[in-house]
Amino acid sequence: MLSNIFFLLFLTLTVQARKWIVPGALWYDTTGAKIDAHGAGMWKVCSTYYLTGSSYASSMQPRTYSSTDLTNWVNRGIQFPIPNMFRPKMFYTGDRYWIFGQVNRTVQSLWSHTPIGGWHNGTDMLDPHNSTTNFGITDQGVFADTDGKVYYLASADHNNLQVNIIRPNGTVGEIIGDISGAYEAPGCFKVDGTYFIVTSNKTAYAPNPDKVFWATDLHGPWNGPQDIAPESTNTYNSQNTYDLVVEGSERTTYVYTGDEWTIEGDPRSNYVWLPMSVDGTNVTLQYHPIWRVDVRTGEISTPEPGRWYKAPRASPCNSPVTFTNVKGTGAMRWVSFYYTVSDPTAGDAQISINGAAAANISTYNSRAGYSEVVPVGLKLKRGRNSIEVSCTGYSNFTVSLKGIEVHDDY
């Protein structure tokens, strides 16, 4: 009950527009509900992006959200009553919109004349001859090339990542390329004639170092793999799901979109989206605790420095550390907590606002303990606020706290 009361501190009764992408934080749609689209893909129609993923709170049915800025998302609802559809991806070919999803290790298709609603059930579309052991396919993706042709990517037979052409009638055609190895969760994008496939190893819902392969032709040969992020970060505790290209007036920006799964893989899972740097054949994630991309220009930006409150002492574990006179406006703000822990699996930092019950920071941002800067969305009352930081964990668990930064917007 106390945690539910504390949870209300993080929400505002009137939904507030968001300006920033915050990896690992709780993301809400325009009604204030937690965004629930996992293993998702994106498709752009005119100036609108459509995000379609598995709704883990609704039997993994395909749910779509729409946005014109990649930060504020409108829930467009469950698109078709089909349960257990993993990693659904929307695309357009043959004068129809399609959603391809993985159901029972096969490809299940849906089609419509519009990106929202009006979906019709297709059939299992993967040619069984493409599967040498009849094991079928798992974690799948879709890639649309610059010439309009669309391709299907999937982990097949446990140990082969294959690329199939998708015919204009929405059926899966022949294999045109493959990468040998136990890889899954593929995404693909193209830069100056070079194709890149981002994929992960197979460790269920546990994160691992995602890899990048590259080739000048989808048929291959494929080079790699290379790490997309430092191995120690396990891709910042995430798994690739889709790789977005934002073509702006000033630059083209490449965006990694991934899931930060709970170990059970459930609706509590969050999202890690980060810009990618592409230098020749080297692709690396550029980690920012708070960032955004201007969909008109393609430019990446981060917030201006906020109001800084230095911690009166570094350790909140023996007794809580309290920040007083923290200015609030009555609206939602991102508040960044600067701290490190001895072992993120051995304990957690906690926060309370104006005497409310304490709650773990990781409940509101799953990067807690894994990043030195952890932004949390807080609604601070107008005027002066008190923010208390404490910790809970095993006897050898320690927290080193530097301070907090209150940003000017949300």
C-alpha cells in the first residue's frame, strides 16, 4: 500500500508532454499508462511513426502506438486478437500494410489497408524448406531497403540467422543470405551502401553483448561480429529489437531500440533507446542518460545542466542522506541521481519525497545501479521539497552518492 502511495508521486493527474528519451526509465503514453510494446518494430507513414510490439500485459497480442516526435506516444490499442505473437513488425508492400509476428515458431501475418485497425488474419508464411531441421524460427525482424524491397530476418534452426526476401504479396520467399551462429533479435539498417545487422546471443531474457555484422550485399558475405557496446555493459542491459533510421534535414541519425527485460520477461520490462555512431564499418552505441533526436533535422541533443544539489555526505547506507530546499514547480521533472554501488545485484538505493514511504530507484528506472547517472521522473510540489536517499541490501552493499540534478523539463 505504501509503495502504491509513493508511486503517485511520480505521476501527474493531467498528462504532461515529454521532451526526452530516458533509457531504462518508465515510459508512459499520452493517457499516463505504461507503454507496453516489447520486441517492437517501427514504421513511418508521412510524419507519423508507428511502434508495434507485443503487449505483455495483454497475452502478448500486437499493440500499436503512434508518435510524431518519438517521445510522446498515443496508444492505438490491440491491433488483432491473436495471443502469443512475439516481436511483431509492421511494414508496407504490395499496397498493403503487414504485421509479421512469431507464433509457435512460425511467421503469422496480418494485413490491412491502413496502419491502424482493419487487420485481417493471414497464414503461416515461412516456407518449411527454409528450415533444415524443422525446428522453425524464433526472434524475427523486418528490414525495408532503400529500393522499396522488404526482407525478413530470423533465427532459424537454433544456429543460423537467415535473410529471406518478402514477396510483394506478403509471403516469405527464398533465403538470400545467412550468418552462421546462435544469434537472435536481428535488426538491419543501411549506411552508404553497407548493410549492418545488429543481433544478440541466445541467453533468454538475460542481457548479453549484442553484436554487429556488415556486408555490401544482403547476400553476403557477412563480416564480423563486433561488439556494439563495451562487453561489460551487456549492451547496457538490453537486447536489440529494431534499428531506426531518422533522415533529417541536417543529418541522418541511426537509433538502436532495445528492450531492457526483467529476468522473467514481463510487463515491468523497460526500454533502452540510444543513438548509434557509424564510422566506416564500426557501429557503437552512444550512451546518454537523457537525450532526444529532432525528427525534422536529425540532430541529437541532451539537456542543459539543471539545478545541482550536492550530497552533504557520500554514504546513505548507515543513515539516509537528505536534500533540502529542492525547488519544485508542481509539474513532472527529470531528477538525475548521481551515485555508484558496490554491486547492483546486492542491493538498491531508495528515495522518498517529502516524507513519503521510500521506494527503490530501480522500480522507476531499471538502469539504477548500472549507470552513474540515473534519471527518475518526479512530480515535486511547488516550492521547497525534501528528497531523502537511503539504501537496502546485503551487509557488504555500499552506495557512494555525489548529488542530484533537477532538470528544467520532462
